[in-house]
Amino acid sequence: MSLDADIARRRAPIEPIDRYDYGTYSSVEPLFLHCAALPHGSAERLLVRERLIVIHLPLARHIARRFDRRGAESDDLLQVASLGLVKALDRFDPARGTEFLWFAVPTVTGEIRRHFRDQGWSVRVPRRLQEMSMAINAATVELSQRNSRFPTSGDLAGYLRVSRQDVVDGMAAGNSYVAASLDRPVGTDPDSVSVGEMIGVEEYGFAVVDNHQSLIPLMAQLPDRERRILGLRFVDDMTQTQIAEEIGVSQMHVSRLLTRTIADLRTGLLERT
């Protein structure tokens, strides 16, 4: 093929799929037959293949839209559907006389389902639990319509002919499909509080560690008697009377020493802060 013919072919307008009766095989059969007759890897075959892909891209978009609102980005679904379309075109044999639509739809759909199975889960769970989760979702719809109420785990186990523990494990696995961000606003207002702010709690452990580290040099500066009294009171949990008997002073004197020492430590912590 000459360069001018190649450029003219690329610039030729490509009709949308609606003009081909939604991609029926009879409408584009000449292109498929022409592509199959060309040598593999030839420039003309690649051009015809590219033309067939562009013609059928709306089919990939249509199939991708069927899987919207299942936790995956629309652009990702379209990309996966387009990849499935390319695989269908490469595997399709027009000599069999089968319409391309009947071959392409299950191929593209299978590619999207494979994407959900392998990439759609936020947390990787065993294949068995993935299949159990999908079976539970289908059974829930069926039993809800049949019994006019939400099925219990026992209902689902009987319908699926599995143990109740398998149903519980499948439900737990289903909760791992989509992970909600803690920064997601609770309401529709973007400025509303986030999920993390609603479930978060104040962590007091950091303050305890901070105070402990700050007390270490202050404790080292105390006289041995005051440091021993603090240890007997707050480590050994002894009463002031027991401490007085231990170190040989009056209980009142122990009380004054504790009060003065604790006040000095508190002052030292505030100064460090």
C-alpha cells in the first residue's frame, strides 16, 4: 500500500456503530472477511483491525455502563471493556458464520467480571469467599422477593445448601469489597464532618508517654528520700501510715513531703511545657 493510500484510509470517516445496525455481523462482514484474508502483522491488516475496533467501541461503552455503581470507576470499566473488545476481535473467526455481536458480548462481559474479581476488592479475600459473597447477594434478592422480608443467615444457608458459618464468612468478605475513606464527608455538604471525625476518640496514651518522659529528668533531681516516698506511694501502693513506719517519720511529715514533692514536679512539667 502506498503512503498516500495509507493516509487516505486513516482520514476516511468511520461511521458510528448505530449506522451498522448496532454492530450486526452482516453489516460489517466485509471488513471482518477482508481483515482475516490479510497477512498477520501487515500494515493493512492493522488498519482494518483498528477500523473494526473504533466501529465497535460504543458496544464496549454500552456493556461497561451496565456495571456502573458497583464500586469501580467508569473510566476503568471502559478501559477493561475496550480491552475485552480487542481480545474478541483478535479471536473472532468470520469463517464460522457467527455474528460478531454474539461472540463479543460474552467476551467483553467476562473481561469486566474478571476485573471485578481480581481488582475490584479493596481487601484481597480467597476466591471461595468472593464467590460465596456474590451467591449471597443473588440469594438475598431472590428470597426477599419470595418471602417479602429480608432473609436470615439460616434462610440463606438453606437456599444455598451451605453451612451457616459459610454464610457468615461470605457476608464478612462482602464487607471488604469497598473500603470507605475516613475523610469522606458524612452529609452531602463537602464541608460537613468526615467519617473519621465521627468515629475517632481522643487518645490519652500519648499524653501519658509524654508526661512519663518529661518526669524522668525531674525525678532524677529529687533527693533520695522524696524519690523513695514517691515509689512507696505510687508504685508499691502503700498508705501514708505504712510509709511513715517504713522510713521512720510521722504520717503528717510524709503527707507534707508528698504534697511538696508533687507540687514541685507539677511546676517542673508546666515549665517544660
